[in-house]
Amino acid sequence: MLNPDLVGRTFTSADSVTVTKEAIQKFAEVLGESNFDIAPPTFSISITLDQSQSLLQGSGLDWTRVVHGEQRFDIKRPIIAGDVLVGSSTIESARNVAENEIVTVRSDLHAGSNLVVSTWSTLVVRA
């Protein structure tokens, strides 16, 4: 069970990520996309996933019972090669539904002071 004191906790990466055209191309090709000038809408998860998992390490979640529930994106502008992004992840909520624990993490990517993308990942810890 997630420690309820962790709801609202934010992890901000100390490192920035510079997006390369090669990283966009590699991600896009897996999706069958051929435009490598801008990143596919879901590209941000390739950056934010490690950060959100770092935030949840030691949280009390039983990772052997976790399944992915939902993913959503709020894209302020496309990610392009050359972007230097800094991310943060926040545990927004944790609740119990039908004996399952539902945890939602929001991750934000900024270029300088500008918010580029917010993503929400909902995880279900099966009872």
C-alpha cells in the first residue's frame, strides 16, 4: 500500500534531457511514423517514465501487482530536436476502489520556464 504521506510529493530531476533527432526517429519508427521533424505525441513518456518510477520507488507499492490503468497527455507544444527539457513528477492521488489501489502521477516537462507537456499515468495495484 502506498504511504499516504507521499501524496503531493514532487520529484524534480537534477538533470536536463536534450532531445535528439535520432531519439525522435527511433521512437517514431516503432510507431510506424515517418515524420522525424517533431516528436510523436507520446514521446514524452520516454523521458518521464524513469522520473515517475524514481518517485514511486520506496513508496510502499507492491510492484508485482501493478498494472497500467490509464495514460493521458496535455501537449502545450510539440517536442522537437534540440529541446532541452527538465522534468518533474508528482503523486497527485491515491485511493482504494474495490480493494484495488489506484495511484495517479503527473509528470511535467519544461523547456526553460515554459511548460511543454504534462502527462498523467494511472497505476492500479491489484488486490
